[in-house]
Amino acid sequence: MPSFWWRPLGLVLGLAVLSALLSTGSEPGTGWALFAGGLGLYLLYHLRQLRKLSDWLASDQQAPPSADGLWGDVLYRLAKLLRARQGAQQKVTADLEQMLEATRNLPDGVVILGEDNRIDWLNQAAESLLGISPARDLGQFVHYLMRQARFSAWLSAEDYGQTLSMTSPTAPGKTLSLQLVPLPRQQKMLLVRDITEIARVEAMRRDFVADVSHELRTPVTVIVGFLEAFEDMPEPDPAQFRKHIPLMREQSDRIRRLVDDLLTLARLESEPDTRDESVDVPALARRLAEEARTMSQGRQQIELREDSTARLIGNSQELYGALANLVSNAVRYTPAGGRIELRWADAEHGGAVFSVKDTGEGIEPQHIPRLTERFYRVDRGRSRATGGTGLGLAIVKHVLQRHQARLRIDSTVGKGSTFAAVFPAERVIPAAAPDAGAAAPHTAT
Ligand SMILES: Nc1ncnc2c1ncn2[C@@H]1O[C@H](COP(=O)(O)OP(=O)(O)OP(=O)(O)O)[C@@H](O)[C@H]1O
Ligand SMILES: [Mg+2]
């Protein structure tokens, strides 16, 4: 036990001994009066210290009043305790404020619902996704504000494992996913996520499966039809069979092309990066022009303009596939007597552009933004008749994206189209620069 506990006790005892000594010598009352007076003074001192303590506790002052001995120690310990408490409280308040700030700025909407589904609190995302205003709607029943029968039924079911998808009350084009999370004290948290993009991708996936099935159905039906007809023949007629072979081959080629294109797309999507090499684009352009001439068989005039000798950093296989599609489109969609020009040229800011210009039928403006969608064709019948799968430009777009390049389409109905692959400077090896991959000069060491 610290020594200061003995000090007041010693003081009182000393006073008592002094009073007793005085009592024996003189009047007995004098000693006791002295004792009582001493005790009274002592009590007064403590009462003053107590008052100081009470005043300090009532004030905002941090530092305790000065005192010695027992009171000094009590005040010091109390001040320390209060400081520790204050520190802990400040930390809790700061943590809480940080949590609230984070929740306030979450990209997902958060609404805290109290008893009877009244709105207690909501963050900014909930405000914009649900159209609820904190200034106006706090304390309101949430189902009064969101007047959708499905929402009310879902809310009252309180099935915490069941999410609800609904259109946003503020933006009809947005799809929201809602989830309820139970909280203590009869509160609930309503989580709101914008799943427009996920819903769009899901719809695209469904459409894609439907499109693939549709594309496959016709050639498969044709082939199966022939096979069944032959099967039903009592005496198979080889001449008849042979007569139909070209059509069956054409249809099976179509299936093969479709499967090849689908596999190419799947591979492009699953491999995020290209295997880069140095691509000799002028040589590639010459090969493409030659192939275009073979494909055209003199129906169109094919020209090649090599305005640049630059090479590209990229995947030659992928680039060949993509640019060959632009060339074959030009040949297929340009009537006889037309002119097709392949051009490799420098572009602004150190970039380069490979363009295919034709004098074909052209494309109406409303179709242009959709041309790179899978299976999108301006004229389905026309494209199928020329052997198109409708996946060509979708593959082109993917390949160009992997090379940080973009596809530029300019077209005028009746005059022709230009499809241009525009490569950024980072992908271009200018003609003057030594080719790192192939032609590094050898020096004797
Ligand atoms: N040079 C062009 N002139 C006019 N229309 C074009 C031209 N290139 C493409 N199109 C239109 O864009 C559509 C999509 O082209 P895309 O290359 O994706 O498919 P496709 O040529 O029909 O088939 P695929 O290339 O898979 O064999 C074509 O069906 C056609 O309608
Ligand atoms: Mg094509």
C-alpha cells in the first residue's frame, strides 16, 4: 500500500495523542476541543479538494487541478483514466465515421430499414438507383416509395436467401438486383446492385446460342434431308447420289467454316494477349492482293498501294486472318467491274493504317455500328449466298483490340466502303528503325 495512506492516519493519530497530553495537564475539555478543531480543519481541507475535483469533472479542462498527497494521486489517476477513455472513444468514433464514409461511397446501394420497413439511412448509390431522397424520405415506409407489386411481395416475404431483379424506378434501362440482410434490433439492410451489364451479357449469351443453333440448322437440315432420301430409296442410285454431292459439300463446308470461326472467336476471347513478333505488313499486303485477285477472278480491278514500309509488332497469323476478312468482304460485296484498293500507309501520331477501299454497294449508316456484332449481316440472304458466316468482322474487331488498334468504317450507299485498321504508334516499327526481331546488325567483338 503506498505511503500516503499512512500520512493522513498519522496526522489524525498525532492530533489525538497531542490532545490527550494536553488534557492530562490542564482542563480536560481543552485537549478535546483542540482535537475537534483539528479534525474540523482536516475535514474542511478534504471538502475543498472534493469541490475542486467536482468542478474539474464538470469542466472541459484536460489537466487536473494541482494537489499533493492522496488527492494529487487520485486526481492524477482519474485524469489518466479519463484520457484513456477519451482516446478509446475517439478511435471508436473515427472508425465508425470511416465505415459510414465507405458505405456512403459504395458503388452498391445500401438502405437501412428500421421497424415496419421504414427508411433509417441510405447511401448515395441507393439514392440514385432507387430515387429515394434522404432529405425527403427518411422515416417513410420503403414500399410506399417503391410502388412495384413484386417488390412489396418480396419485401414482406423476408426470404433472405432470395434476391429480386427489377428495373430501376429512376432509369427504365437499368436492371437492379436487390437483397435483404438481417441486422440486429429488428433492422434490415437492403442491398441494391446495378446488374445492367451482367443482364446484357446474359442476354447476349442466350442470343448467341440461339444464333449458332439457327446458323447450323439450315445446312444440317439439308444434309440430313438428302441422307434420309437416299436411305428411303429401295435401290440406291449412284448417279442421283453424285448429283447431290456438290450441294452436300457446300453445306458441310458452311458448317466447318462456322465451327472454325467460332473456335477462332473462343480462342481470341480466352487468350488475353497476343504472341508478338515483327510482322512484315508490306509483304502481307502483297499476299492479300494476290489472293484477292484469285478470289475476284477478274471481276474487279484489284490495286495495291504500298505507301509505307513500316512493320508491325503483333501476331502475323491473327493479323493475316483479320485483314483477309476485310479483303474478302470487299470482293464479295463489290459487283463486277468495280475497283478495290488495298493500302498500307503511315497515319497521324506515328501510327499506321491498313485500308481496303471498294466501289461496292455501300452500307446504310444505321448498320455500321452493328457490323462487328456476331452474326450481324446487312443482308442475311446475300451474305449466306456468298458463303459468309457473319462472324468475320467480330473476329476482326477482337484481333484489332488485341493490337490496341481500331476499325474505322466509312461507307456511302451506292458508292462504296472503306474498312481501315488503324494501329497506334506503340505497335509500329518505322521503316528507318532497325528491326529488333530480324535484322539486328552483327558486330565483331
Ligand atoms: N465491303 C463491304 N461492303 C458492303 N457490305 C459489307 C462489306 N463488308 C462487310 N459488309 C457487311 O457486313 C456484314 C458483316 O460482315 P462479316 O465479315 O462480319 O460477315 P460475312 O462477310 O457475312 O461473313 P464472314 O466474313 O464470316 O464469312 C456482311 O454480311 C455485309 O452485310
Ligand atoms: Mg466477312
